[in-house]
Amino acid sequence: MPSGGGFQGRDSFAGKFIDFYQGAGGFAASIIIFVIGGAGLATTVIKRKTAA
């Protein structure tokens, strides 16, 4: 890791932002993506059944 980078300090805004996305934020994003993907799959199956 190069010294003097903006992402080194965990006290900085960037450090907190990265920690958030690696922790609760990333977990929430994964759930949202999973729900959207599942809903899209369900609508596709329903449309195919009604079309058939």
C-alpha cells in the first residue's frame, strides 16, 4: 500500500464510506439486488405461464 493515499485513514470520510459499503451498506445492497432479481424472475415465469 502506498503511503500518503486518501484511503489509508479510517478516520477520513472515504475510510468511513468504504467501511459502510463493506459492512451494512454492502449487505443491504446485496439484499436489494437479490429481491429485484427474484421479482424479475418471478414476473418472467408468470408472463410465460400466462402467454403459454
